[in-house]
Amino acid sequence: MAGHIVAIESAIRRLASHPAVASRRAAAGRRWQHAYIDQVVIVDACAGGAAGAIGYVVRFPGAGAYNYLATSVACPALWLAAVALAGGYDERIIGLGSEEFQRIFRALVGLTATVAFISYAGKLEVARGYVVVAIPGAAGMSLLGHYAARKLLHRRRSRGVGMNRVVAVGGQQAVIDLIVRLRQEWHCGMQVVGACLVCGDAAQVIEHGVPVLGTFEDVRAAVRDVDADTVAVAAGADVDPTRLRRLAWELEPTNIDLVVAPGLIEVAGPRLHIRPVTGLPLVHVEKPEFAGPRRLLKGIVDRVAAAIALVLLSPLWLGIAVSVRLTSRGPMIFRQVRVGKGGREFTMLKFRTMCVDAETRRSALIGHNDCADGPLFKIKHDPRVTKVGRMLRKYSMDELPQLVNVLTGSMALVGPRPPLPEEVAHYGDDVRRRLLVKPGLTGLWQISGRSDLSWEEAVRLDLRYVENWSFVLDLMIMWKTVWAILLRRGAY
């Protein structure tokens, strides 16, 4: 009898590990992906239809122009095709806002170029007013719709729903680093549910709340046991390339994704390229861009935007200045020496939020520093802050005068946090890379928690920006800054 039971259990295990069964189980775990794609397809179809209708009404308010009426009816299908061809419905970019938005921008450029080419080649008289309204309108509404869908997905992920279940593979420390990183970036949707160690102490991994399910040879069984849909091979020299290739072959018949972390933690995006050399796929890392035409353009855009903002916000400036001057003794503007690009010092401007003797009282408050893990000095309930100053800090309005610093070129709209000279004196070679670009009025540190961040995390975010700067990243940071200010995360 016992022999029959063992045989049945063995048969069940073989059936569960069959590639077709594993593939179906992984696909079932990704139903949320199909639901998300269905949502954004509906959003894009509605955006295309609404943009076509608006373009028709704006350009042809009267009767007639039936050919454009037919085009408006076809707009949903045309826009869906443009987004699909741009890769906007690729499962690999789900929930990655910047990637989704870039695909929509590509669809905008691609569809516009296609219309221009067809009208030129066919010598067609295309109503430019219609095209200018319809195509950008569809892109704009799609961007808003994708943003809303992504926020809903993030809300679900905060409850542990809509996550990719990951088995991490590699050496002990590499696996632990991967676990910690994915937990920090939970909104990306990858949850480590098991680990297979190539070497190291399993107890160290278990302490991080992840069960160790075996070694490299046990990956297939581990995936089955925890219903994982992704295998992530952590960075390091612990995984033999031959075994990694064989693992890829084993997972090939299944619906299980295989991802490999190359170990270049803060290098991403367009700087990474796969270049096959004599059949060996090499990851080529482009040098970061610290000068050149794009940096020059960034400086021009920053100064123009700062000038416009100074004009538009002048009434708010006046109101804040009067409030600071009337409610506490001292100047309305606080000037402080900070360190900028290349280690050059400059005078940073802020609305004064503390009493005039704040610096002399600092030594008495050293023991209350909430940032003891680094050179920063921050106190959550600082007694030196005035009542008006507390309100200004809550909504980051004390930093508005830094627009003058942006206008004069000592700062940028987006960049690393501007450090004090005494902070820079403690910098190591790695941290000093923050000084390769201009400090910013806002940055990744601002949208990721501000004063709630540890020193190590703030440095990591600043270095990520320095290494991976792009115009798209700047736009994303400025958009998220608005929400960070409204939600008042880490402001004190």
C-alpha cells in the first residue's frame, strides 16, 4: 500500500513539473497582466475616439468633410495600432511609468510621421488643424489614462496583489541584496518568494523572510513549489555561465520568465546595450553624459522655465515674504553657502524658516539629530523653526527663491541635493560623484521621501540620477514632485 502511495505522489510531482503544466500555472499567475493590458487598451481606444471627435469639431464646426468624419470614426483603431507598434502593450513594461510613457510618445511621433509621409507621397491635402488636435490629443489623453491605470496597479501592489512571484538564484549576499532592493522598489511588482543558493549561509537569507528552497539544481522544483512565474539570477560570479544557459533551456518550454541582474545596480536605460562578440553577448555600458548638446539644452530649458516661474509666482513670493517679515525678527531671505558642480561653492537662497540665532543653537541640539547615520543634520520637530516656517517647509515653499539660483546657473531644476561644505568634507570618492552635475531644486531624493530617507539611500538616489540622467527622467521627477509636495512626505 505504501509503495502505491509513493508511486502516486511521484506521478503527481512529475505531472506538476511537466513544462505544459508549469506554463499554465505561470500564465494563471499573470492574469492581472492581461487585465491591466485590457484596461489600457480601452483607455487608448477612448482616447483615440475622443481626440478624433474633438479634432473634427474644432476643424470642421459646420456640416460636411465626410472623409474626416470617417477618419474620426477610425481614430480609435489607428491610435491602438500606433501604440501597439510602439510596444505600448508589452507585458515587460507594465507598471514602469517612464517606459509606458516613452512608448506612447513613440506612437505619437510614429503616427505623425506616417501621416506626413502619406500626405506628401500621395499629394493629399491634409487639414493640419485636424492633425494637430487629433494626434497630440490622443497621446495626451492616453498618457493621463495610463498614469491613472498605473496608480491603481500600485495601489493593488501595496496590498500584495498583482505581483510577479520571483525565485532568486545566486550567492548568499547577491540574493540578499536583490531581496532588499526589490522590497524597496515594491511598486515595480517583483516579490521574492523563494531562493536557491549557489553558495553561502542559508540562515542569512531566511532571516530576511525568504525560504531557501535548494541549490541551483533545484530551481525548477522551487518554481513549482512556490508557484513562481519569474526566476531572477542575482549578480555575481557564483553562477557558472554553462549552468545558466542550461537553466534557460529548461525554462524555455514554460511560461516562466528568466531575468539576470548584471550587477550594475545604478546603471540602466539607454546606457546599457547588448553587443554580441564572437557569439558571446556582452553588456556594453555607455559613459554617462556630463557635457555636450543635450546638457547645454537642459541648461537653457532650466533657465527659461525658472524665469517663467519667477514671473508667474511673484504674487506668492510677495505674500510669503510679508508673512516671514511680520511674524519673526530677521531677514526674509536666508542665504547659505552650498557646494555645486565641480565642488564650486555658491550662495543658495531660501525663505527664512528659522529664528535668526538658529546656527548658534545648533550645537545644543546635536544629540537630537534624526540623521545620525550620515553628515546631515535634521530634526523632525526642530524648536528653531518658526510657525510660518513650519508651514513653508511642509509644502516646500521655502525653496522657491532657489529659482533665482537656477536662473543664474548655479543650480538646475532637477539634480542631486545641494550639500553643505561640511558634508562634502566627509565625502568619499563614490559620494563625490554627486558633484559631477549641478544640484537641483528637486530630484529623486525629493520624490522618494526627502528627510525620511537614510543618508545611504539619499546618496544612492542621487548617484542613480547622476549616472542615468535624461530629459524623460527630469520630466518624470518634476511631475512626481508636485505629488510629493501635496502629500507632504518627509517634509520637516
